[in-house]
Amino acid sequence: MLAPALALVLVFILVPIGIAGYLSLTDWDGFTPRPEFIGWENYRRIFDDEPLVQAAVVTLVIAVVGTLFANALGLGLALLVDGPGRFKAVARGALFYPYIIGAVIIGFLWSAILGSNGAVNSVLHALGGTGIPFLAEPTWAIISLVLVIIWANFGVTMVLYLAGLQTLPGELMEAALIDGANAWQTFWRVKFALLAPVVTINLVLTMISLLRTYELVLALTAGGPAGTTQTITYYILTISFANGKLGYGAAQAVLLMVVILVVTVALTAMRRRAERDVAA
Amino acid sequence: MTTTRRRFRVISATGLALTALLAASACGGESQDEADGKKTLRMLVNVTPALPVTFYEDLVAPFEQAHPGVDVKIEAPTAATGNVQETLTQQLAAGTEPDLLGGQTTAAEAKVMATLPNEPWVTDTPFAKELQIDSRQWTVGASFQAQSLVFYNKDAFQKAGIAAPPATVDEFTAVLKKIKQAGGYTPLETAGEWVTAAQFQQLANAVVMQNEPNWYSKRTKGEVTFANSDYKRYVEVYKSWIDDGLVSKNANGVKYNDSLVDFTSGKAATYVMGNWAVPTIDQAKPKFGVGVFAAPSFDGKPVPQVGGAGDLYSVLNSSKHKAEAFELVKYLVSDKAAVQKQLVAEGNFRTGFSYQASPLTQEVQKIVDAAPGAVVAGDGFGDNTAPSGWSAELTKILQKLYLGDSAEQAIAAMDKWWTGNAR
């Protein structure tokens, strides 16, 4: 029974990882039939690559800030729209909607809103203002990118928190009320504590997803201005396919994979401790 | 032990079966091909608003009618960037490359292209010789594109009291200053994305390569540098335009399409772009007169047009239907109706081929006729090619000028990047 699943893992995960690992030790440009083996050279280059370091910082900002806010917003909204009622049902659907739109469409949509000639700046200009460089100035561009990423991701975290909230045993809430707990105490000491496994899943999934941010950057800022909003994935794809350095791009991809693995394990371990504390 | 071995066999067999299934599905086109008794030619093309997939399908329809045994399948780029080159690289890595490529390619890609025959239908095409790499013809174009063009709003010029288009860079700067002083227009429309580098090259390459047509090649050999060329002078001019507010300081946040709309809607007074912008400008029916002049030079002498072959086609070495693919390329670059259809789509040019051109295209034609030759655009072509990724890097370097970098920093960054990436 296990064989088909293992075969799928082999073909679709382990073999590609193996190929990426091999390519990362070559100077392949995507066209040469037999790439030259260059050992660890590509990995040595990574740490001297200034734009890559900058892309790593941008990715870290997106991953940390995006994960925290997408989860905080998702949890907050889940608490608001949890329970019966037509308005809440409509609100749940509407709030989840951004997540089902493709990242590229979201990027184009928000670039039409935030661009130098976009909707917001057109209104500001019409009112006699000077406009805001949402996508034209590095700090603004990063802020805009992170906000759009949060907007695009809070829907799915909200749905997972809703699922978690609906499995909480009602008698515990009642017991908390009888014990005289106020709303905050009920939330913090009962609901949030019992949601610990959902929090873990949400944090890990959001973090992994944001560490790989690509399409939204492509459609919203194209990595600009001046490459200041490039994420690691965006940089890897640019280096690999636009600059014809697939070997070097593969080395970066392997390293990113390792980083994601480490972050996932660390985050899960941290959350497991929190879950154990709740169980105790 | 026996159980483990059996398990391993089951896993291996399932893996092999899956791999075979995947391989069979990848070759699905060919099986279909053989079943129909038709040969399918897959052509990956550059898709733009002026050249949608339907344009290419119409373009190849007469060829398919004349060759009942051949079916041409037009494929749009699948890379997230929509870029032909990136898609080709990805397909090569996956072993799913097409038979033909329609679009600008680089020297690196020449390695996987078939050598085209030394026949008149190849040698008589625009820039055939310049496109060669190591005397090998691996790509061929149906038309010529001109890029060193400055479109201008005649109303804005009149309002600012400008009687004639500028011929020198200094005069151009003076014109932009007059427009700014008169008010009501962005003097020069620039944009983010690829536009930042493209516009700069459309202006600066014309000047720099006027005397050094093979500048890219010489830079790779280390015989010239940005710091010791007219690029330095042009970067200083460009920086002064930013500092003096002659371009929008928020231009980095403007997309290509929006920059075109800014010009056609009358917000900008001048716009540097290739002739492919003409059909869009014509279709927008601006409420003002649109004129065009050639990129200015430092000394007032006419400069060559940055440009080169357009509507390019190559055949991949790995194609199983090479003879048919060559036939298709021959049709695309030499059939009168096919060439004319391509010329009209982007307002391109070709000696010996004429079509009902708009007044603006006719003006561009006059500029092309008066230009002393042509020099490379973008990453260059043939032996005169920049290292892969040059245009993208130049975009970043120039956009930093808007963010506070000095001209000296930009020039130093250009030399540093080229030296580090030249092979």
C-alpha cells in the first residue's frame, strides 16, 4: 500500500532534489549539453553575492512580518465571524476570497491601485496632492508588498482558525464563564491555548509559503525599484533563466530548501513545546 | 530480507512505470502526430498586445494550407515573466523544447539552434550577416525595427514655444526645460520595468556606437569601458534630467502600458520608444498632433538607429521535422503576404516591401531612411552581444539614479557588472 506513495515521493520530490543538487555543483547555463563540474564553487559565491543577501533580507522581512500579521488578522477575523448567522456566513466567504485569486492577478490588481499612475495616486493628484511613491521608492515598495501579501494570505489562516474554533468543546467555555472569566481571559487562557496545534500549522504553512514568494513580486513590483523588492525565489529565477546561470541558481535553490527545512523544524519544535504546556 | 527486496522491487517497478507514463505523456504530441499522419511543428512565440497568439495562427494558416501534412502549433511563453527566452531555457531543461522559436534570442541560445542554409531567402533578410555567430546563421528576421525614436506632443511643443525638434542632446535638454517651465506636461515620460534600460539604450547606444559599432564585443574583450566612453556622458545627462525634474521622480513605479497611456492621453510631452509603439499610438487616436524625431547626438550629426532585425525565427537542433521547420521559416521571412502582415502588426520596415502606413509610420520611415545605419539594442546580437542579463542589470543601475545614486556610481556599477559577467 505504501509503494505508490513512495514512488510518487521518489519521482516528484527526491529525484528533482537530487538533480538540483547535482546541477548546483556545475556551471550549467541551460544550453550546454554537458555542464562542467565545478565542485562547491557556486556555494562559495553565494555569500559574496550582494544582491542575494539583499534578497534574503527582503524575504526574511516578508516571511516574518507577513506570517505574524496574516495570522493575527486571520485569527482576529475568525473570532469575529465564527458562529451562526447569515452576515457571518457572507463575511466568511468574502474574507476568504483574496486567497482564491491567483497571485499574479492580485499583483496586477494592486499595481493598478498603488502604481504611480494608479487609482490612489490619481485621486490624490485630482485633489491637488503630490502622490505617494507606493511602488517607486524602496521603503514604500516593501511596505506595499508586505501589506498586499498579508491581504492575499489572511483568508486561508482565517479559515483554518475557524475550523479550529469550531472543534473546541463548548463545555470548556461554559466552565470558564461559570468560573467568572472575562472575554479576554476566555480567549487567551481557553480558546487560544486549545488552538495551539492550529496555530502551529498556520505559522508553519504561512512561513513556508512566504519564504517562496515570487509571483506577487513579479506582478506588483517586478523586483523594483532598482531590485530592492527582489525575494530569494525571484532572484533565483532571474539568475537561472534570464542570466543563464542555472548551476548557480540551483545552488541557491538547494540552500533555500535547507533554510526552509530548518525554519520549519525549528518552528514546529517551538510550537510543540507550547502545545505540550497546554496539555499539561 | 525477502520482504524488503520485494518491497524494493515494487517501489522500483512503480517508479519506472510512472516515469514511463510521464515520458509517454511528454511525447503525446508526437503520438497524435503519427496517428493523424501529420507532422506537428511546435513554435514558441513572443506574445505582446500587438502580436497575440491569434496573430501567429492567422500568419501560419496559409502555410498549413499549402502543406497539408504539416500542422503548426503556436505556443505562448509559459514562464511567469512571459519571456520567450526563459520559457525556452525551462523547456530545454525539461526536454520539452519546441521545433521553432519566434522572438529575440541570445548568443547562449545559438548553441541549440540549427544552422540555416546559405540561400537567398536567408541571406537577403535584414541584418542577416550581423545576426551570425562565428559565421553561423542561426536566426533570421522578417523585418527591421527602429528604436532611437522620440515621439512628441506637438501641442506641448507649441505651448512651450519650441519651433523645431532638437538635434543635439543639449538642445533636447533645453527643450525639456522649456516644457517644464511652460507647465502642464511631464517633459519626458520614463517608466519602471524594462523600460528604464530600454529608453536609455535607445538614446545612448545610438551615440556610443556611432563610432564603435561593435562596442559590446570590445567591452567584453576589455578594449573599452563605460567610464571612458560616451555612456558616461549620457548617464550624467540622464542624472541631470532626474535632478532637474524633467522626468517623474516616481517613474520607477510606472508600467510600460501606463507610460504609453501617459503619452497618448496628453500627460507627457515626449516619449522615447521603438517603432512598435506606433500602432498603439495610432489606435489611441490622441487629441493632439504626434510628431517623431531621431535620437539626438552630442555633435548634432545624425546617429544610427538602435534596432535591428525584427520578427526573428530560429529552428532548434533537436527538432525531428527540421526540413519542414526550415520551410516554415522560409515562408515567414520571404512570403510577400506573410512579411507584410508582420510589418503592419508592429509598424516595422523592410526594403522592397510596402504597406498602407499611417502618417506617423511614414515619418518614422523617413528617419530610418536618413539614419546612417543601425546599431544593436538591448543585449545585442550576433558576435556583438552583452553578457546574459545585461538589460536587467542596467535597469537596476539606472533606477538607482532615481533613488539617489550618482552618475559615477552608476558607471562604476556598469563596468563592475560587465567585467564580472563577461565570458
